[in-house]
Amino acid sequence: MRRYFGRKLLVYGLTFFVAVTVNWMIPRFMPGDPVRSMLSRANVAQPAAVEAMRVHYTAMFGFDLPLWRQYLNFWGSLLRGDLGISIWLFPTPVTDVIIRAVPYTLGLLIPSILLSWVAGNRFGAFAARRRWLDNTVLPLGYVLTATPYMWLAILLAWAFGIVAGIFPVAGPYGFDLQPSWSWVFLGSLAQHWFLPFASLFLVAFGGWAIGMRNMIIYELEADYVNYLRALGAPMRLVRRYAFRNAILPQVTGLALQLGVLVAGALVTEIVFSYPGLGRLILQAIQNQDFFLLQGTFLFIVIGVLIANFVIDIAYVLVDPRTRTGTGGAA
């Protein structure tokens, strides 16, 4: 077991190093000069002052150094927990900007991932035993799982926000409210949260339901099921064993789909002007904020790697074959 998790940690460590390096490189291959973009927003009229400020900020942000030196400085700052200063929101530290956006993204991702996985697997297993429900859920599930997150978000915003007027379509809460623990604010927060959550939930729900439906049908035709039936085992017990075996590939699928779900959350936030990491990335690109872009990518990479590691641990706990294999390897 120790050797198994040691290999996993080594793989995750190498993945983290490569991903962070790529994230550092991406902004620097973008066209444009972030310092000039910053000065253009300052509306300084005197050319001499603009040039002096350009030289000052270029040196302050370290853009006058060779790329290899900037890369080493980046890792040195990262190991100290310093993500730099936001160019767009200068002089606000990148960490402070990200901390304000993270709760909104996590508030969308965690419920949509967990609820869609649980509900989709349960519903898919139930649909596999009902022909009329199977004929309904299968085409509906294919439509949902093939729908892009952003397109479904636009449809929900148009149908329930603009046409029906039931839910708001922009912002995290009412524009006339201030954050507080009042019921009015919490109710507005829930109303603005629902449509972004629903767009993420529905797409993921369709995929999990189809996957579990197919796995249940496959398991019910396996040899051990025929053996249990020959022994006269009750159908409830047979289905329980089939579900426990069918859930294992779904756990693996959850690890593989995390990146897709995170990307879906980012574009959904842009559609609804939701102030999470997705909208932050868009604003960082528009304002050529290298450090903010690096910080948001870094948080996403760390979050996905931690979630995958947790899923690896869960897989060992739910699959006795994996525990036997790791025990034998140790």
C-alpha cells in the first residue's frame, strides 16, 4: 500500500511540475505588452511620464529579465506562497483576488459534481430495470451529455431568466444588495446560483445516467449473476451486487471527468457573469494580467490533482481487488 501511494504521489508531483510550467509559459506567448496595457488604462498624457512609468513597472514585475530568470523567480516566489501582484487590479495581490472568487466557483462545482454523480448513477441503475423509463432516459441522456455547457447555460438563461422571468441571469446576488447573513441576501444568492448550477448538473447527470445504465445491463448478464439466479438468490440481492460492481468504472470516470467539469464551470460563469474563477480568467486575458492568469490556473491545477488523489484513495477503499493488488505489491 505504501509503495502504491508513493508511486501515485510521484506521478502527481511530476504532473504538477509540468502543468505549472505550461501555465507559466502560456501567458508569455500571448501577444501584447501587459505593462503598456496597464498604462493605457491609466490615461497618462505626457509621453515622458508614460515612458518612465513603463520602465519602472517593467523592472518591478521582472519583465526586463531573461525568460529563464523569470522562470526561476516564479518558482522561488511560488514556494514562498507569493503569486505576485495583479497587473489589472494593481496593487492588489493575486492571492487576495483569487480568494474572493474561489467560494463562488466551489459553490458551483462541488454540489454539481457530487449531486450529478449520485443522482445520475442511481437514476441510470433504476432506468436499466424499467423498459419504458429506459426508452425515455436513454435519448434524453444522450442529448444532455452531448450538449455543451455554455450552450445549455444560454438556453436556461433565455428560457427561465428572460422569457419566464423566474431566475436572474447575471451576477451572484441582487445589484441592490450588500453581502450579509440576512434571509433576503441568502435568498438572492440562491436564486442567482440556481441556473449556473442547473446547467452543470444536467449535462453531467446525463452522462452518469447513461454510463450506469449500460454498466448495469452488462453486469446483469455476467456469469456471477447467472450463478446467483441459479442458486435462487432474491433479485434485490442480485441487483445490489450488480450495482456495486458497476459503480467502480463510474468512480474512475469521475476522476477522468473532473477536468471537463471544471472547464464547464468556467464557461458557465462567463455566461452568467458569475464572479468565479472562469470570469476571472476571462478578465485576466482581456487585461493581459500574467500573474492573475498564472494564479487562477495554479489553483485549478491543484484542485483537480487533489480531487483525483482523493478519488484514487476512494477507489482503493471501494474495490477489494485494488487493495489486494497493492497489498501484494507491498
